[in-house]
Amino acid sequence: MPALGLGTWQAPKGEVGQAVLEAIRLGYRHIDCAAIYGNEKEIGEALEAAFQAGDVRREELWITSKLWNNRHGHHNVRPAIEKTLADLRLDYLDLYLIHWPVPMKYVVPHVPNQFLSLEEQPIADTWLGMEEVLEADLTKHIGVSNFSIKKLTQLLEVARHNPEVNQVEMHPLLAQNTLCRFCEAEKIHITAYTPLGRPAAGDRPANAPELLESPVVTAIAEQHQCTPAQVVLAWAMERGTAPIPKSTNPRRLAENLASQNIALTDADMAALNKLDRHYRYVDGTFWTPPGSPYTLQNLWDEG
Ligand code: A2P
């Protein structure tokens, strides 16, 4: 998996296709998608255009997508990945992830009684469907997203094919060192979402800290004559994780890709590591309305 990828969460329709084309031309080879982002059709058109123009070959790209919450259950996985493949105009994915360990009856959040508990709809059952699409060559790798050590441990106990990736929110304010050590020991690669700490307004908690304005980050950026975004992306890659910053802006796409050329020192890493305060921008409260079987405690298995 190429270390740095293009995130497409909150990349609006009408912009995302152009961003994908531009990203491929700049040299991005890893694109992170999901059915719920609602933009896979436009991304598929852009991918087809890039292949036809000879900008890139399919086998040079790493394309990830994700199973949405209303598609848990082993019978639902194959139709879900087939829809994503049709939208993306691809024969196979490089990686397919369970998006959240939160099975739901409907697509849309915030509808009462929409949730299924993990007793009613076990992850192990959904994983059977993930293994089936892997064995059918619809994807080359399978994994999960937003999984705790506890849920990964339970899955590893029953899996015939182990999850190869866990995609989680990760940046210097949420370093998740224990999860990183666990995943390294289990050969589970980590993809870091929201690596810049900048989810769009609606998904951003009030009074959220401005990671890119942290004096520690801006001082390191000044020393390296680079931008704060490049510092936090370089931090993610130096730790062996794969950040997927989202941008639809050509200048910032290029800026983010160029973070691969920045070599942080041990002192830079130590200073950035001290910023950790286990702060989540995407804290999962949208899965915990009244009546939901989910709480922040049993979602993250923390506290
Ligand atoms: P835009 O698409 O206009 O570039 P994250 O990936 O952490 O969720 O952050 C995505 C947000 O950060 C988007 O609003 C994106 O806006 C913005 N962004 C992307 N790249 C940079 C950058 N290099 N510097 C500052 N903001 C950026």
C-alpha cells in the first residue's frame, strides 16, 4: 500500500472527480473511498478517464473502499462490493474494509431503532462475507476501520483470513500508541484518517483544537521550511502509518504529496509525540443517540 493516499470523505460531488484526476497526474497512487461518501460514481468516471488517457494503469493504483453499516451480515457483503465496483468502474479493489463496527438497518443515521447490537449482528458473521469476497478475487485485501484492540482480538480469534488493515483517526493529538503496538505485533497495517485534524464544519466538535496552528507544529514547519500540514503527514509516515489527507485543491494536493520528502529528526518526533492527548475529532457520538445499544465506552472500548 503506498504510504500516502488521497482521502475522499467530504470531497463534494462535482469536485471529487477533478481532484482524483489531478492527484493521479501529480503522482498519487492510493485513493481511499467509501460507499457512504456518495461520490464513488464520479470517482469511477475519473479513474476511467485516467486509464484511457494513459495517465496510470489499474495495477499501479491502490484503491480502498468500505462496507457501510447497513450492509453488515455475510449475505450483504458481496452485493455491496459489487455495487461499489460498478460505481468505481473496477474489476477488483485493493482493499475492502468494514467501515464501522456498528451494524444498522438503514443507511441514514439518527433514525430511532436503526441499530443492531453486536449480539444481534456479530462482526464474525460479517467477516465471513468479507472472506468470501476476498476468495472470489473481488478485493486483494480485507480489513476493518474504527476497531479497538478488543474488537480486533475477538476477530483474530475467529478469522480464517486476518484483517490486514485497521483504518482509524490518527494525528499527533491522537497518537494511539497502544493500538499501534498491538497492530504491529499482529501485522495489521494502520491507515490514518483525519490526519490533518480538519474534518469539515458539520463533523467538527465545537471548540476543537487547531492542530495545524499548534506552536510545536508551526515551529517544526519553520525549521524545515515546509507547511504545518506537511509536518503532521511526515509524522504519520515516520511512524509507519499511512495518512490519507483529503483535499480537492490542486495546490494542497501537491503540498500533501510532497510531505513524503520531509525527514523529521528524532527531536521533532519527540516534540510531536508530546502533543498526544487522546483527542478525537470524530468521536462517534453520532452512533449513541437515545435507544442505541452503542455508547462511547463500548464503541471504542476505552474508559
Ligand atoms: P481542501 O479540500 O479545500 O484542501 P483531513 O484529511 O484531516 O480530514 O483534512 C481535510 C481538510 O483539510 C479539508 O478541509 C481540506 O480542504 C483541508 N486541507 C487539505 N490539505 C491541506 C493542507 N495542506 N493545509 C491545510 N488544509 C488542508
